[in-house]
Amino acid sequence: MPTTPASYETKDLKRLKVADLRAILESKGLDATGKKDELIEKVQASANDAPEPEPEKSPPAKKPAAKETPAAEEEDDDDDEPR
């Protein structure tokens, strides 16, 4: 499959086979039906509508785990012992 540049020129797309144009459209999740001229228009439209790629972001820094505070010791309530 041919590489997909950011912008397409009609003369370059006309050199491609219909199967290649369909593969480009399918890889973008677009409708790949129609005649060659229609496919070329769809590929060009998809290149114009494509959002700019976002710069890679570094993963967020991990916060240190919260330290567990010792729970207050509960009084030993034995119901078995008379008071």
C-alpha cells in the first residue's frame, strides 16, 4: 500500500490504482466506494479535513502513594466477660 502524505496532488493520485485509493480510504475509516475520480476526491477531502497530529505528551508523573496512618487502637470489647 502506498504511503499517505499529508496532502495529495491530483496528478499523484491519478497514478494510483483504484485498489490503492480504496486502501487509503479504508485505513482512514472512510467510505471506499465509487469510481476512481470520486475516490480521488474523497482522499483529497480527507487530507484537507485531517486534524493536525498532536505532539506526543509525556505520561503524567505518578503521585507518591499516600502513607497509611496507624488506626487508633480500639478498646477490646469482649462481650463474654461480665462487667
